[in-house]
Amino acid sequence: MIRRILSWIDEQTEIVSMIKEFMEEPLAKGVGWPHVFGSAALFFFILQATTGIFLLFYYSPSPDHAYETVQYINRQVLFGRIVRGLHHWGASGMLLMVGLHMLQTFFWGAYKKPRQIIWVLGVGLLLLTFGLGFTGYLLPWDQKAYWATVVGTNIAGTVPVVGNLIREFIRGGEGVGALTITRFFAFHVYILPVLLASFAIFHIFQVRRKGLTPPGTRVGEEAGVEYTSFFYPHQVFKDLVVSLFFLLVCFWLAWHFGAPTETVANPADTAYRPVPEWYFLWMFQLLKYLPAKQFWEFTGAVLLPTIAVIAMLLYPYLDRNPERNPLKRPFATALAIVLLIGISALGFMAIASVPKEQRLSAIQAKGEKLFLDRRCNACHSINGGGGNAGTDLAQAKLHDAAKVEKILREPTSFNPRSIMPALGPDVKESDVKDLVAYLMTLDSNSSMPAEAQVGPRKPASHLEENWFINHKFEVLKDPAYCSTCHASSFCISCHQNRRPDSHLKGWLKIHGAVSTSRPEYCQVCHPPGNKLCSSCHSVMLHTPDWLTRHRQVPEPQQKLCSRCHAADYCASCHKGGKPASHKSPDWLHAHAQASPVGCETCHTTEFCASCHKGAKPASHNSTWLHAHSQAPTKNCQTCHTTEFCASCHKGAKPASHQKDWMTKHGKEGKSKKADCLVCHNQQFCLDCHVVEMPHPANFLEIHDKQPQASLAAGSPCFRCHKTADFCGQCHSELVPKTK
């Protein structure tokens, strides 16, 4: 089944055939373990790419977050410390393997014709590997990375004429900052890996096309070489064994040492002494022996390495000796050995000159932790690393333990103007002793310890020379940023309840504007829910509805208004008890015509609804027009004047209800029924018209059956019909006889 699948894949892509051809390459006699360095370098490149992709998921290339994300990877991400350790040690392993591969190729004479281009590509791969190491050096954004990058880019600036342009291009500006780390990230992650992979693929292609160099064979005599093995399985087995060995070594180093990280980068710490990685130590040491002038710095760091690279590129074309055996090429072999010994000697001397790391006792280690926990490093520095508001403890020459302890307990006893917070009673005596023991160890070789907490210990604003003097302006500008690290108690530890400038005379009159526009500024000292604020704000806080509820403030608390408002402030609106529009006797009658914009200044919709319950009072329901004649006149006059009623009634009754209206309203009710229904409903008519109106066809039979009393004077019929005129037409006996 598997063979059929592979056969189908090969039919479609020919990948299986290419891999088979690659693996079945014949190898000359003598090819074996010395040829594993190239494959080991390829293994390390794959390891770097794999671990680098993992780190990309968490890393952020910016000065504000680079160190924080690196610390997060080290301390929070599952296996993050191991992966970053593999990436760190894999970088050294890759450069070491490329270097050994170059040495093996040179000593065996494998750079000679017809394989010159393979050597040239190898030189390119070596330079790209150095470039990856240099650009990746800055990304952790710790002290060592920052200052090593400053020194490295300054070396580029020593190039005559174009040095400043090169340096500014690499940095992205005058100094090492956000643009620098962005550019280095782009080079390290995108540009250089693509170039290196392209060079590596072409390099391997050339090796397979021209074959591995038979050991000891002269140029032009390869035709009679005996091929005794194949790449698979003989050389593949050796490559896998070596790769597995180096993987285990990297795992061991990553597990025990991780990736060393110093404190976060501090551009203001000019006293820091950077030490580069081991593969640049020889150049670092060489510059010490040259005069401290730009020309000699350029010569040692740029000119000599450039000449060496050019010589490496041209040497395969200049070397005419057909021998490949190193013993038969004494000049080339001696030159390579001398250069190797010289570079190694410079590197070892540089390592010897690096100050040894101090080893602390258990008590001193506790003191170091307390030093960080108490945030002493925010103000004090150690050989330049740390804050710049206090004394550099490494230069203070602390020899008297009793005096140091007293300073910690009572800072103002030695300096009345000291702002250093004293160690309070919450700090145990044993902890103070531990802290003193640690401080007594500090000398010229000491450095600021790395903090265990995740995240950058200082934002960019704390790295400026005068940050401590200007920090109150930082608090005013962005107090929320300060509160991400500092609690209110942190500020009070220095201020000791002293008021900030904003709380000087008259502050209460303007604090409302500040607290409204930037409430987080107040929260630096006064957290939300603070009783100090609520004692006033619970009543007087000017929420959107304050204008409608300020009248309900109890009289004793009205005095709080005078803290911010003068007496004439209220008069500017009220001009007494009411605004001018409310002083007219008929304002309530006219308020319906007032602009709602003016009313909304003081009144809400709910205020109007308390009377109107919408647009009209409760009495003005769907039947109000029928019943309004029975309403008390006093109630109507609350909103309506006499003229308002006269607009319909023109007096007490409408014009149609004048004298003799009763005799005519029958016809009016038929022709203008809608007009009647404006005021009268059907029930109103039935109060008079006991018989259904209009009269049915048999109404005469009905009215004959009415009791005689109903036809007496005052009968409802007489409201419409006069007896003499109407009833007499039928009942002549009811009409009086004339003489």
C-alpha cells in the first residue's frame, strides 16, 4: 500500500525519485566523520528556524515590550525557558559548525578547482551567520544587548565619509531605539534567513553536482578515485549521530543555564561595560591594543576583517598549488594555523579580562531579593545599572555595617532632606541584617541583579536623566500609566501625605474639571470609592442630572456648594429664586409655547410628566371634551385663561346654542352631527331623547302608550316640540279655543 502511494506521488511530482537519487550519491574512499560539520551546521539552522518560529508567537519587537515578552517566555510559557535556551545555544552551535566546516574544507584543499564557487558560497554563509548572531543580539533588549549594539553600530560609523550614513541606516536614526529593534528584527527574522536558506540550497546543489572532494587527491586526478560507499546509509547515519549529540548538548545547556538575561536596557547607564558574545571577543580584545582614535578603531574593527574576507573570497582563484594534502601546502597551512591561534588567543584574553560573577552566600542572596522587593533599584544604581535618583551603591564604599543599617532605618538622621522611605516596623530585624550583608558585598565588579518579576522594571520615562525631578509632570500627563506599576502607597512613601501642586490654594474650585477630564489622575492617590471623595460627591457630584436634583440638597449640606461656587454663581441662573421666565404671573399659561430647549436647562422630561403625564394632564383623556364642562373652573385656570375657553365658546356657550337653539337642534344634529360630537356624546342626547332618535316609523304608537304624566308640562318632548304648534296639529283639543 505504501509503495503504491509513493509511486503515485512520484508520478505526480518526481519527489521520490529526486530523494532516492540524492541518497544514492556515491562517496569516495576516505569520506566519513570529518565531513559531518556541514550537515551539523544545517541541523543547527533547522533548530534555529524551529525555535525561532515558536518565539515569534510571544515576542514583541519594541523597547516597551521586548524585555517583558522575553521574561514572559522564560517564566510563564510552558517550556519557554527550554526553547529560548535551545535558540540561544543553537546560535553559538551553528556559528561553531560553520567555522569548523570552513576549516575542514580549507585544510583538505576542497576549495580548489573545480569547487571554487562552493567555497565562495561558504564564505557568504559564514558572513550571514555572523549577521544573524549580531541582529539577534539586540532583541532581548537587556543591558548587554543594548550596549553591545551601541558599540557595534558605532564601529560602523568609523567608516570614512559614509560611516554616519551607514550607522543611521542600521539604527534607523541617531540613537539605538524603537526603529533599531524593528530593523534588527526584520533582518533577523525575514531578510537574513531567506538569504541564508538560498545560499545553503545553492551550496548543497553545487556540492551534489560536483561531488565531495576525495581526501588527498591532487587537482585533475579525480578520475581514478575509488568510490566505496553511498550517502545513504553510511554518511546519513554519521550525520544523524552527530546531530543527535549536539541536540542533547543544547538541551543540557538550556536546562541548566537557559538563555542568560541581564536587567532591562537603560540608555542612561553610560557606565555599563558591555561584553560581546564569544565569537566577537577577538575583535573586542584587539581594539584594546590599538590607540583610542577613530582611524585605528576603523582599522581593527572594519578594515582588517574586510581584507580578510576579500582574501578568503579570492584565495581559491589565486592558489595554483594542485596539492590538497595540508602537509604539501605548508604556506597555506601555516597561515591558517597562525590566524586560528591568534584569534583564539585574543578571545581567551578577552574572557580572562571579564569581571567574574560574584557568588553570594545564602544570607546575601536573601538581602539581594529584599533589595529588589523593596524597589531600591528604582532610585539606586550599581555601577550604573538601575535608577539615577540616589547614590550609586557600588561607588559609595559601604564599610560600616552599623551606619548602613541606621541609614536604612532613619534616612533623615544623616540627610534631613532625604526622600528615601525608611524601613518600617514591618521589616524584620533579620531581613535588615540580610540587606546590609548584601550591600556590603558591592564593589567595582558588581552589577545590578536581574529582577525575578515579569515585565520591564522601568518605562522609557524613567531612563531620562532628570526623570525624578520631572516625574510629577509624567503623572499629570498619563497617570494611568504610572498606576500600572505603582500603588497609591508607593507615592505616599515619598510624599508622606504632602499635597501635590494641584492641591494648593484654590484647588477645590478647579478639581472638578480635572477629575472629570482625567479621573485617573485623582485615582493615583484616591482610589475609586474613597470616603474622602464620597463625603462631598455623594451629594454634590455633578452628574448629568445634577441640575434637576440640586434643589433637593438638604440645607446643612448646601454649604458644600460654597467650597466651589460663589454666591453670585447661583444668581447667574436664578437671579433670585426663579429665572426671569418664571416670574410672570401667567408663566404657567404661556409655558406650553416656550422653547423646549430653554426648559431642558433645568427640567427633565420626568419633571413635566409629573403634571402632564405625557403631553397633557390626566383630565385630558379621550373623553375630556365631553366632560370638561363639568370640571371645576379653578382647575382649568391652572393652565388655561378665559380667552382660551372663549376661542371655542365665545362666552358661556357656542354660537349655535343661543336662544331657540333647542327647536332647531334636531335639524342641526342631522346635518352637522360631527360638530355636535365635539362636545356631546350619544349618551348626552339619550338623557333627553328617551325614545330613539330619529323617531322610528311607529313612534306614534309608542307615544300614545306613554303615561299621561309624561305629556304634562315639563315633559322632555317639550324641549323640542311646543304643544300649541306641534301637538295641536293632531290633538286639537289641546289647542285653546279663540273667542
